[in-house]
Amino acid sequence: MVLEIAVKAAVGAPDILGDCPFSQRALLTLEEKKIPYKSHLINLSDKPQWFLEVNPEGKVPVVKFDDKWVSDSDVIVGILEEKYPEPSLATPPEFASVGSKIFPSFVKFLKSKDPNDGTEQDLLEELKALDDHLKAH
């Protein structure tokens, strides 16, 4: 059975995948699990009527499971993991927090007005910790 997925089209290029990380996450999950799918590229500034009928909020991505369209990449990935458990793409619990401090450290660094306040060093330490983890696993 081939799943249907609606994802963001590139701005000004309706035949090219857009820059939506949520759409890309759902597509990458389908690819990694080798699940056959048909994609619909949606121009978010001119959404087709059929898309709005199955998804009144007009958000992407949405995947059709059986006869129901499901939105939200977290929900989609969870359903895919449940229905297609192999290969498992679930994050092991012991690694759930890996990299979780990078974004807050990055924001502090960007907002900092003092080059000597330690925010750059904090960010570099978080990035090094992630790099070390990736090398080890």
C-alpha cells in the first residue's frame, strides 16, 4: 500500500520540495523505513481546494493513513514508527537529551552583547559534546 503525503513546495518552484523541516522529517522517515509513498507538493500561498477539504488548517505535512489525513510531524512519525517498527528510528531513552542545550546556548550567544560573557564558550562546549556523542555512536 502506498501512503500519500502532502508537503510544502518551494516558493516560486511548485515542482520542488520546499524548506519545511517538518515536511522533510516526515519524508525522511518514509525514506529510511523504505515505505512507498506518493507526495503532493503544496504551494502554501495558493493551496489547492482538495488539500483544504482534507486538511482545513492547511498545514503541512499531512499523511493519509487508511482513509484519514493526519497532520503534525510528531504524530505522523509516531504512527509510522508504530505501524512500521523496522527499522526503528526511535531515540533510545538514554540519548533523549543529547543536543538539547545547543539551541538555548545558541540563542544566548546570539543575544549577547558582551564578547567575554562566556556564551560563545558555552555554545562551543555544547557543540563539542554533540560531536563527541556522534563520534561514539
